Amino acid sequence: MPIAVDIDVMLARRKMSVGELADRVGITPANLAVLKNGRAKAVRFATLAALCEVLKCQPGDLLRWQAEDVAGE
């Protein structure tokens, strides 16, 4: 998927656990893990806003576009 999720980076910078972030955002640790590991198909803006509020960051600190590897190039 060309969208990379950098929640791990922000968690490390804030010295916060996945469980603490999930509690403060109001989502389950399992759903946060799906998002954190890049397996989510979508994210609600309300969830993204809550993540940014708790982590004191911008959406671009959590999500970034990266080109997909194309075979043969």
C-alpha cells in the first residue's frame, strides 16, 4: 500500500504505549494495531484527529505516501 503509517515513530517520541494511546483515543488496542501496522483500509477523520490531539502532532506526522515497488523497473 502506498500510504505508510508512522504511529510507532510518534509513540516512541512521546514515550507512550499502544495501550495508553488506544485508551486516550477511545479505540481498541486491536484496532489501533491494525492501523499502526498498515493493514487498515480506511481511517475516520475523527480517529485521525483524536490521534493527533493525543500525540500533539499533525496528520502528516502519522501518514505519508511512498511509491510502490513496480516489478521490472
